[in-house]
Amino acid sequence: MSFGNVPYRTLLGLPGVTGQAVLGFLAQLTQQVAPVGIVLVVQYASGSLALAGVTAGAFSVGAGMGRPVHGRLMDRRGPGPVLAATALVHTAALVVLAVLAGGDLPSWVMVALAWLAGAGLPPISLSMRIAWGRRMADSGRTAAYSLVYLVQELAFLIGPLVFGLLIAAGTSAPGGAAPETVESSSLALVVVAVAAGLGTLAFARALGAGPVTETRDRGRVFADRRMLVLVSVALLLGGVFGALQVGLPALAAARDAPAATGLLVAALSLGGIAGAAVYGARSWTSSPAVRLVGLMLALGVVVAPLVLIEALPVVWIGLFAGGLALNPAVTTTSLLVDEFAPAAQAEAFGWVSTAIGMGGAVGSGVAGVTGEGHGASAPFLAAAAFALVGAGLALTLRGRG
């Protein structure tokens, strides 16, 4: 079941796919860098962590609002125009924010620019799902969607590392002070934003033109009521992400090892990469709906015991195991979109992405409240609850639409 086996070999053997994967990786560098970069730039410029948090939140809200709109436009006009327009908006908003934040820019303008950067976040993974899914038979779409998340996860891992190296390079001169830190953070954000913008334009050119779906039935995303259920399951899946994002640093801090946060986050990401690679490397006989139930159930069962575990190395193993189910579960939601909303795929993918993002916000909030009241391990119980409720809800997806 190696990465080189069918169906990955078939997918990567299609003309243009390898190049699109590389360009898609470059185009997604800002997805994790932008929120972190916005926090650093705004906090350094204003001295207010609260304003930095609000500004980063505006970016996330904008991204969630933009996805369904991007999808609807892609269903009607194809990926090229949408990718080009969003690349320009996203890059310009980030560059303006990074360059002007240090010069008495009003708070509301910084928030608005961050929202605009989020609303213009190019729909790279959505475009890859559509383009690659169309070129693979039904049995090969698991590999196609798994590769989408592998590329995205690698960008999530490497983007912040590149961003950190750029900041370090800008502040490595002897005698560096706070002004140099401000400038290096802004410059690093500009460099990554421009690189991602250029990557997006090249990616759009590599994909080519044309509508991404054969039909253009406006408003038909939720014609099958199971699509509403799927969005709800995606919301709960996002809740798992959000709860873990709060729970990991809280647990590390409670163990007097805050530096271990990065290792714990890496465990989840590495598990996700391994899970996506293995999940897409074989053909499955069970239906996607049945697999989604099993994956959500496995995720909840793996995460729940972390509430009781004290040793961080054991937590690391548990998180890696959770990642093995987490990314395949996200991949499976894409397979179900193919089944439930074939007439408006791109917009349907957009709604699923928005639901995952909204679920992340809800999960973070729930985890924060439970962690405050019941200890640093409580967010893991919240994450497990989201997964198990999602598994129960996914059971209804096996019925007729």
C-alpha cells in the first residue's frame, strides 16, 4: 500500500497533476502564515494583543464567508477567473496591512483589511478537488481528495517554518531591537504573501479554463437533504480541530512544558499526512457514508482517553493516532459531496469548508470554557464529544436523499 501504488500512480501520471500539486502547495503557504503574521504585525504595531486577536478573527470570518461565494462563481465561470481575482485581492490586502500597520493606521482599517484578505483567500484546495476528481474514476477519487489534503497539510507545516526563518533572518543582525522585529515580521508577511499570490496565478494557468460542473442549477446545493446533514457533520469535525487547537497548548502549559506545543501539533499533522496517504492508496468497497461513521467514531475513541493521560509522549502517540482518522474523515466528506450535490460541486465544497471553519471557532470556544472550568485536559473530552456526536449524525447519511 505504498504511495507509488495505484491509484496514486494513476493520478500523478495524469498530465499536469504533479505541476499543479507543486503550485498548489506554493499557493497555500499563506493559509497558516496569514493569521499568525497578522497577529504579529498588528500586535507589534499597536501594542494591543486584543486588537491583534480581533484582526486575526476577522481574517477567519472573511475566509468562511468567501468559500461558498467562490464555489458558486467557479461552478459558473470556471476556476481561472476566480483564482486570479482572489489572488490579487488576498495578496494586496495582506501587503497593504503589513506595510501600513506601523504607521498610525486606524484599528478598523486593519480589521477590514484582514477581513478582505480572508474573503479573498484563494480556493486552492477546492479547485484541486474539482479538477482532480473530474479526471479520476469513482474508485480513484479517494486518492485524488487525499492528495489534496496531503498538499494542504504540507503547506500548513512548511509555511510557518518559512515565515519564522524569514523573521529570524531579519532580526539576526547584532544589536537588533524591537523596530527591527516589527520590520522583519512585516517583510516576512509580504514575501510569503507575494510568493503565494504568484503561485496562485501560476496554479490558475496550469488548471486551465472552463466551468467546473456540467450543470448550472442555481440554488441546488441542498436539493438532497443529506447535504444539510453533511454540513452539520463537517461543523462537528471542525469542532474537533478547534478543541484540539486550544487543548494542546493548554495541556503543554499545564505540564510546565509550553515548548512541547509544537511537537504535539506536529503529531496531529504527521498523523494526518500518514492517514491521508494510506487512505488514498487503496480502493474501498464500503460506501463513503459508512466510512465516515467509522472514522468519526475512531477519532472520538482515540481522543477521549487523552483526558486521563499525564505523560506527554503518550499524548503525542494518541494525537498521531487521531490524525490517522482526522484527515481521512475530511477526505470522505468530499466524496459525499460528489454524491449529494453533483450539480453544484464547487459551491457545495465551499459550504463544507465554511462549516469546518465555523466548527473550529465553536470548538475553540467550547474548549476554552471547559478548560477554564475543568482543567487542561477537558478540551480533549470536548473534542471527543464533537467526534462521537458527528459519528451518530453521520449514520443518517446512509439513507435516501
